Amino acid sequence: MIPRHLLALTTAAGLLAGNATAQGFNDAPPNAPDQQPAFENQTRAPALADDVALNQTVLADGLDHPWGLAELPDGGWLLTERSGKLRMVGADGALSDPIGGLPEIDTRGQGGLLDVAVRDDFAQTRRVWFSFAQPREGGKTATAVATGTLSADGGTLEGTQVIWQQQPAWDSTKHYGSVLVFDGQGGLVVTTGERSNPDSRVYAQNVTTTLGKVVRIDPESGAPLGDPGVAEALPEIWSWGHRNIQGAALDGQGRLWTIEHGPKGGDELNRPQAGRNYGWPRVTYGIDYSGKPIGEGLTRLEGTEQPVYYWDPVIAPGQMTFYDGAMFPDWQGDLLIGGLKAGALVRLELDGGRVTGEARHLQGIGRVREVEVARDGAIMLLTDDGNGKLIRVTPAGDAS
């Protein structure tokens, strides 16, 4: 008898979001109808026709709002749950007990245990990095990054230490970021949020803070490795003017891309470059939840960068990755994004650094928080709810 959690569910081609024209995800009116894109296909790129049927295999379920995912050399996975638990999932779907040795974590609101990452040398070092909402003085919280060594039996993180803390802490339980990406040049990229509140969001433009920033640090010591290009800026800052970045990845050329939540409309895909300002909250393609403009309602401003792509209405983006596997040869180089509000796997086709088409696969699968590509080319998804799942996605007919 096949275990329930390993039953494969085949998704018929007609139900795929890749059948884009039929599903009409670009038909909904924008929240800000008077705003106009700065260039062609900056939003609502042509819907991609796609008839690829997909298999879904649930490797683990019963997860408590899972958030981050990192593949291990043996084919297993480390995953985080926002409730403060770090677990391992074996290649066979076996789910471990919570791993010990984590610091105190604030799990209120959008906080908790967030991303997890390992390097290619994990088999030798067993070193793990993770981000989390850290309780600070006076009931305030902030994003933090810690690292430790996973014990031989996989039960404990040993020698855990916090190597980086967002400054300043804030009395908010929202907009922590936070994704970890090793940049291939010796640095660890950390994305942050601006803590959401009207009185904190303005600090996304303040380079003496790390609210609403992309930062770059040394993964061992946390020492700053940013390149802000501004004398008074904190030295770990890479770029600023971000709202809440919960997705980041390197493309095939080693360039960093990020995706961030907008307010009501205005989710953004960016390719952050050192010392550049990405506008929030002075510039946005979204509006406030009240329906009023953000600030002066600007979508363009000298000295700020335009997003490569934006969504209105939002998809509420989670993590993202560039596809580089063998199972989906037609998707090579495409960007795969977790859609929380979209309830789908969002796929963008790119050419020359611009988006040329969009598809939405597996619509109705749930809030897709995390997307990773396994070494064998399968696509791994985490769904963010109280019965969250780790799902392996392969082409229909694939026996692996």
C-alpha cells in the first residue's frame, strides 16, 4: 500500500494555469486604473499558451505555515515553519522532530522562523543559516540572521550564533522580509521589509537603517560587504527603497533578482544593483488599502529605478527561483514564483532582462510560499497554511 502522503496527483492539462487564455488571469481590472506602465510588458505581459500536464506528489503534510526550504546532499530537505520549528524531510518523505538549538523567536503576526539556507559544502561543514523575527527590547522585533552546525544525528544546531540584526527594531509584527541567498562571490544577501507601519515605511529611504533594504554580509562573521555608494549609508546596504522582499534568486549569469510585496497592487520584480534606490514609499504602482494614493501617487521619480515587472492586482509573491533543471526543458531560464494570493505557481518568460510572457500553473493549489528546483529537475513547492505541504511537481508521465 502506498503511504497517503506519497500519493501522486496528476493535474490535467486543462486545469493548468499554463492554459492562460482560458483562465484569464489578466482580465481583472487594476486597483489603480489611471497608472500606466513605463514600457511595454512591464505589467500584464502576454499570457503564455501551455498544455504541459503536471504531477503533484505530496512528500510531507501537516506542516504549520512552512516558509523556507533548502536541499541537502542526500536528497532530503531542511524546512522551516513560522511557528519556530526547523525540520528535516527525508527523500522518502519522513518528517523529523523539530531540530533543537535555535534562539528565541517571536512568532506573532508575520514573524517566526523564516528562511533557511545551506552552501554547497554542507556535506563537509554541516553549516546552516536561517533568518527569523528576533524579540528585542521593549517588545519590539526585527529581522535577524543566525548560523549553526547541524549535529551528526540531525537533532540539534550546535554553536548557534546571531551574525546580523536589522536596525532599528520596531513595534510591529509585519514585513520582516526575509530571504537568504549566497551570491557566488563570497557574500550572503539578506532581504528585509520596512515593518509595514506608516511611521516605519519611510525608513526604506533612510540609508542609516536596514529597513526596506537588500543587504550583503560575510556569512561567517556577519561583517558588512555591501556597496551603497553613499558616504553616510550603513556599509552592509546593497540597495534600498524596498517594501517587503520575500523572494530572491540568482539568474544563470549570477545576477541577483528580487520580488517584493506591494500594497493594493504594485508587487514588483527587480534586479537590484548596488547603490540604487527602488522607490518605496515615494514611488509605487500600488495604492493604499484604503484606496487612497501612497504619498503623492507617483509611479516615476528621478533618482529611483523602475521595476522590471509589476502586478496589479497582486499575486502576493513568495520565494522564487530560475529554472535550470532537466525535467522541463522548455522552461530553461524561466522565473518560477510562489503566488500566495494567486494560489498558483507563476512562471515568467524573460528575454534580454525583460518579461515576455506569464503563465500560472496549478491554480487552486493553495498559498504557494516557497519554490525550489531539486537537483533532479523536479519543482518543489511549500504551501503556507495550517496544514502546509511539501509538494514535488514533475511532468505528467514522469516515473521518477
